[in-house]
Amino acid sequence: MAEQPLADVIVLFGGTGDLAQRMLFPSLYFLDADGFLADGFRIIATARAEMSREAFRAQVKDAVGGRGGASGLDEKVWARFEARLDYVGADATTPEGAAELKVAIGPAKTPIFYLALSPSIYGRVCAALAAAGLATPQTRIVLEKPIGRDLASSKVINGAVAQVFAEESIFRIDHYLGKETVQNLLALRFANVLFEPLWNNLTIDHVQITVAETEGVGDRWPYYDEYGALRDMVQNHMLQLLCLVAMEPPSDMEPDSVRDEKVKVLRSLRPVTRADVQAVSVRGQYTAGVVSGESAAGYATERGQPSETDTFVALRVDIDNWRWAGVPFFLRTGKRLPERRTQIAIQFKAVPHSIFDAAAKADLQANRLVIDLQPDEDIELLMMNKAPGLSEGGMRLQSLPLSLSLAKAYSGPNARRRIAYERLILDVIAGNRTLFVRRDEVERAWEWIDGVADAWRESGMAPKPYAAGSWGPSGAFALIERSERAWYD
Ligand code: BG6
């Protein structure tokens, strides 16, 4: 990739919003603390509300302080960070609003416009930026999900942005790609010689991807009720994880090398049809229950009325290509599950023949590679091993993990658990698009998701209830048991 100039200003649209306050400002602060922001780099927040720069800085200080944990804010770093911060109260969908921003941006040459806004106004904001002369080839535009609710609406949004910006200037965020262990998946697969020869249907039996959350939807329902787990989690984060597991080795880390391989996987996903939707998918919605020892209301109660929205989805996904033919990928995600866990498990096949006698043979388990992304960042390879000691009737076998715990292996400043947005913002500043999602990826993913949603609708598949604190409706167990496999709980 040709060297890109470093960005010199970031403008956060939706600067008073939840995402900016919880994630984006703390990420920028931590980048500053670690010396990643150049001296003249500026941060301008914009939203409709009128507010003084001082009041805004105080608001950001609270937000960042809340994230600082036990160490709190470092006053020296804060003083430097605060001096970078500015606020402009403006309506960014109008040329006048964009003109006000232009004044605040001043002579900066490589601006980042980060749209933490409702995607329905991306097009208008881009048009206003163009009208104010702020859409130059140097400009970088960052788009948050959800980019649409289906293929048709995502094309409208992408199309409106493309009227103003070239694809090379667009950075579509999927914050899962900024997570340390997700990038570690690339290191594990492509920086080791061990796995790649085994990474196929000759040796792998199936793959499980779980994204379990204990939190409910709470007051996010006005957004969530329109989307549900399929559109909120599977379309983006889970399909991205699946792509990184399933893609062919790219020739290098250039943005298009990696993204070309991911798109090929998305194109190979077997469409879900009305005929097989009952067999390969489960929809659920939580009812009242107990999570982590505390009682939790059902989704319909939070929503204030009955709803057909899924808060849990399990899917069997088949990838129709040479590498993965016959290897199902089982995906499940849900809110109000018993624990927070994001995990990828690669289940290898059993040994083709056992040389052991009956007792040891019964102990034999197939190898499994378990990649934990959250809450802990661990990689474990389960290996068979001789159980120590003497036993009548010959040796016994036991499965033990070869374990890579990132927390134990690394200490010092680099080991700090980072917000996924830190990596991604740093990459936008550097102009590196490898960890961002290309338009065709988003659209292929929607195309496949639309197939699932259409099949649900055509076959009248409503979400099945599951008690908060359980692992989803019983159908989720049946889904995987039909192929004589089981979830790792
Ligand atoms: C977001 C979804 O994209 O990801 C949320 O909109 C979800 O519903 C969140 O809770 C999960 O992210 P993380 O990083 O907490 O696993």
C-alpha cells in the first residue's frame, strides 16, 4: 500500500452521542496517552446542541474518566488531550452547518469525518460536506453500522455516500475487527505453519462461533426492535468472524488482498431457503428470568408490547467451496444468555484409527482449537495426552489444553486491554483500510441475511421464547444435535 499521509484532524459527528462518549473519546484519549497522536492533531466534535467548548470538554472529561478505571485520568495527558478538543454546534446535514465546520477545521489537509449518526442521514451529510468543499481526495469518511436494514436500503446508503466519496476514502467500521484476538486469528492462521495444512474439510469436523451476552436490550429497543439479533450481530460481527476463519490465505495484508478473500467466502455461503429454514435456523426472544443471580425482565416487557423481534439466533451455515464442503459452521448469538462469551471453536476430526485398548479408546477425544475473544483473550488447543501414573489394563488418555493466555503471556503497557476502536481509529489516521469493510462485503452479507429473513417471513417462523439466563430456545440444541454434535457450554 502506498504510504498515506497521516490525518491531521478528526471531526466526530454525533459527538454528544452514546458511541462517541463511551467509546470514541476514551479511545482517542488512550491513543494520546500512548503517544499515538501527533502534536498538531485536533479533535472536533459536532452535534446540533449549542454548547461552549468548555462545557463540552467537561462532558468528555467525565466520559473519559469513567473509562479510566482504577488508574483514573492522568492530568498531564488530559491537559494535552483537552487542548486538542473543540466543539461546533451545527446541523451537519445542511451546507451552512458544513460551512461552519469548515471554519473550525481551518487549514487541515487530511481530515477524518467520523459519522456516528443515524445511517439514514449519511447521504445528506456527505452532500453537505461536498457543498462546503470539504470532500477532497484526501478526506477520509468513517461509517458506523448498521449500513441499511437489508440489501436494498444498504445500497441506497452506500450509493448516496459514493456520490461524494470514492471507495478508497470510505472506512466502514465493524468494531469486532479492532479486537485484539480477532487480529490474532490472522496471526494464528498465517504466522504459523502448523494449522494451514489442517485447515480444511479433511481434518476439521465443524466450527462453532458463539457471541453470548448477558445484557438485555434495555432502552435500546427503538433501534433494536427494527433489527433483531440477525441484523444487529450476525450480518456484521459474526459473518466477519466466519470470513476470517474460512477465507483463503491472502497474499499480503493489503486492504484489497484481505477483503477479496472475505468476499469470496460471503459469495460461497449456501443460501437459506424456505424449504430448509426450519432445519438450519432458530429464532428466540427472551422472557423473564435470572441472569448472573439477578432477575431480568423479558424483552416484550422492556419493549412495552409484544414483539416479533429475535434476541437470539442460531444458524447452521454451509460454505459451498472445496475447502469447506461438508464442514458446517454453527453460529449462535443472543442477549440475556447465562454468560458473556465470544468464542470460536474449531473442532477437528477424530483420529482415523485407534491403536489403544478399550479403556483408552473410550477416553479418546478429537482435538479442538478454542479461541476465546471475550471476556478473556485465550487460545487453547486441546490435545490428547497420557494420564500420568499406572492403571490396570493399560494406559489411560486425557485431553489437556496447550494454552496461550494473552493476559499471562504479556505484561507492560502493550498488554493493556484496549478498546477495539483504538486500533481502528489509529488505522484511519494512517489511512489503512485492511480492517474496514468494503462495500461489496456489506452488500453480499446483506444479500445472504435477506435470504434468512425472507425464509423466516415466508414460513411464518416467529421467535421462540427462552428464559433470560438460559442458552436460548431448546431448538438451538436440536439444531446442532441433528448432525450429532453439541455446543460447548
Ligand atoms: C453492537 C451491537 O454492534 O455490538 C450490540 O449493536 C452488541 O447489540 C455489541 O451488544 C456487542 O459488542 P461487544 O464488543 O460488547 O461484544
